[in-house]
Amino acid sequence: MPRYFFNLRHRPGPDGLAVDPEGEDLSDLNAARERALEVARDMIARTRTDLIRDWFVCSFEIENEDAQRVLTVPFSDTVPEVDDDEPIRAV
């Protein structure tokens, strides 16, 4: 099973990357994307920090075991896109 590393990009430049030293074993890249979205949702909902003021500018830069970036998952992907032509419905 491949191992993926979820490096957190919270601002531009080398100081804006929190490196994941452990990674996670997941079945494939789609599973890695789903895991990134799950963790991003949790971080947005539960984590408070002065370092990150806007979670929606953050992203996970996912690397494989060879340290090659294989996917970038913006935290903004946690919010589904809305079709501007679709009426808003009250819940």
C-alpha cells in the first residue's frame, strides 16, 4: 500500500510549509485526496491559531514515498461549488 505525506502549505515560501514526517498508508491517490479533505474540514472546524488566519488559503501538498508532489488539495475544496443559476433553498 502506498504511503502519502500531507504537507500543509499555509503561506508562500519555504517557511510556509509544515512538513508531514510520518505520512499515511492509503490505497490510492483518490483515498489520499479524500483523507486530505477530511483532515482539512477538521482543522477548519477545530483548530485555532494565530499563525493561520484564513484556512481557505491553505492547501495540502501531497507527496509520495519518493518525495514527489502528486497532488495539491486546496482547503477551499471542502466547500462544494454552487451553481449561480440554481435557486437557494431554505433548510
